[in-house]
Amino acid sequence: RRGLIVAIDGPSGAGKSTITKLLADRLGYIHIDTGAMFRTVALAASRAGIAPDNDASLAGLCAGLEIAFVRTNGCCRVTANGEDVTDAIRTPAISTLTSAISARKVVRDVLLRLQRHMAREGGVILEGRDIGTVVFPDADVKFFLSASVEERGRRRYLELKAKGQEVSLEETIAAVARRDEQDSGREHAPLRRADDAVDIDSTGLSIEEVLDRMESIVRERE
Ligand code: C5P
């Protein structure tokens, strides 16, 4: 391996994507956003009119779907069979559908193999829900990044507003709480903190503070 495998898990809105991207830049690591991969499957299923509990069709869909991360100008785009889906996978409707789709074992199995393959050489940070518990239980460094549900809902709300989407703060907090429940309560690979993960609660911390803390922990183990 060329470098470490770093796992960052945690609930939605904890700042995982922002933090992972910046931490990867600081360390010179590759960033693998596994949530974006589940979202891409959900988008494809939605377009194909496949119900989230239709395992046979989902399996066929995954088999014909090539998901890739394209890095241009330091920015990371997600493609599905060559089409840039980076923005299309971030709508509230796709977020909700992703939660249902990601509960299906057929989908998880396909993406698990793909994630392990993408990270095989190390020097990577994977962010998701089950990286430290299922995908890489032997990851070199594991973080569990969380924040209060109100804070996470507020951050997601500001994000959506900035993109011009019409949402209310209350609804957004409620949607985050519902997604937490779905992600933690599912049978396959539920959101769970790995026993050996380092806890980082980002409530009330600046991005810089969180980054400094995490960077020094990774550097110690390099
Ligand atoms: O992180 P993000 O909000 O983009 O993830 C979207 C959804 O994908 C989550 O709510 C969760 O249902 C699912 N997911 C998952 N396992 C992962 C990453 C994301 O089940 N490793």
C-alpha cells in the first residue's frame, strides 16, 4: 500500500463531506464519497422507475452502472456511465430515496466491492456510514464524526438554501432525524460507531478546529 486507509463515518449533516475533502487535500489523499455512490444508484433507479424493494431489478441496474469520481481542478465530480450527476444526486427527493435504496443488501454488496477496489492502494479517505465497521474494519485510522441533530439540520438547510432550493428549517431538521433513524435502524450495515473509532463531535467547533484535530491524529499514525 502507498498510504493509510482512513475511515470517516457519521450521520448526515455532521460535516463529513466538507471535512473529508479538506482533510484529503491537506494529506494529499484521495477522497472517496461513498454516500455519492449510493445516491448515484438511487438516481439511476428513480429514472428507470425501479422500486426501492425490487432487488432483482436493482441488481441488474447496478451491474450496468459504472460509477466514477472525476477530479478536475481539485474538484470532484461524480459520473454514472460517463454522465456528470454531481448536482442531480443532491436533491431532497434523492436523499430520501437513497436511504431506502442503501438498505438493500444487493446494492450494498456491489458498492462494497467497488469501494474496496477503489481504496486498494491506500492513501485514501473514505467517508460513509459503515466504512470502519464493514468496508474496512482494519482501517488504519477511524473517525466517528457527529454533531447534534439541530446543528446538522441547520447546516443542511443553509446548504440547500444556498443552492436556491425552497425548504424550511423545521422540515430539514425533521428529514435529517428521519434519515438518522432509517440509517441506524436498518438490518444491513446500519450506521454504528466502530469500537476503535476516534469520536469527533463537531457541534460548536469550526471546520479548522475539526481539521487540525483529525490531521494530527492521522499524522501520528503515518
Ligand atoms: O452521506 P450522504 O448523505 O451523501 O449519504 C446518503 C445516504 O446514503 C445516507 O443517508 C445513507 O442512507 C446512505 N449511505 C450508506 N452507507 C454509506 C454511505 C451512505 O448507507 N457508506
